[in-house]
Amino acid sequence: MSKTGPIIIVEDNPDDLDVIVSGLKDIGVNNPIVSFDAALKAMAYLLETSDQPFVILCDIRMKEMNGLQFRDTINDNEYLRKKSIPFVFLTAAVSQEIVDVAYDLTVQGFMEKPKSYEELKDVLREIVSYWHRCWHPNSF
């Protein structure tokens, strides 16, 4: 993780994506924002880039490869696993079973998409603030 690295958003709903990007900009995030409408595209980017992303914000319900499969694929790849990119689900798909699976996949956070824009900004502010303060294996 690089505190100035890109924030990766993996979200297949264009309206939700626009709101998340707007929320990040409105709270004053200076990190580049890189978004993908499919987990397979995000995986290709992560495998090709030398960037050290700041955090991945990911939905769960997506076509072709869902967010849980995406996280599992990252865990199975030594190169990406060693990057230790913080991974947070930001999703409407919330259930005991899904949360259990997500944490079995060693996610660092699981947030339900808020109903209001102000709440979304609060959630994004908390995520960004936490990771800016957090020590990370690749911080040294």
C-alpha cells in the first residue's frame, strides 16, 4: 500500500460508481481513482501495474467474477498477495453468510452501501482516514 497510490474501485453499477467517485472527491481525497466495471478488468490491471494501490473498494454482486471470487483470486496470486493491498467490500449484498466468507478471505473491511450520500461520504472518510493512519508491511 502506498498512501498516495490509487484507490481502486470495482463496481459494475455505473450510478453507484459515479456516486462513490463523487464522494471520494467531495471529501478531498487526492489519490488517483482507478475504476473498473468488472473484476476481471481490475485483476488484469493489478497484474500489469507497478503501482502500489492505496485500497481496493469492491462490490460483491458482479457478473463473470463476483467480488468474493476476485478477492480469492488475489489471495491465490503470490505477486498480489505480497503487495498486501487493503481490500474493503462496499456492497449492498449483506448477510451473515457473505460476511463470514468475506472475512475467511481475509478482507480488511466490509461496509454496507449507505442509503444517503452524506452517509456514504462518512463511510469513505472513515476508510481513507484509517488506511492513512495504519502501518502497512510495504510502508517501510
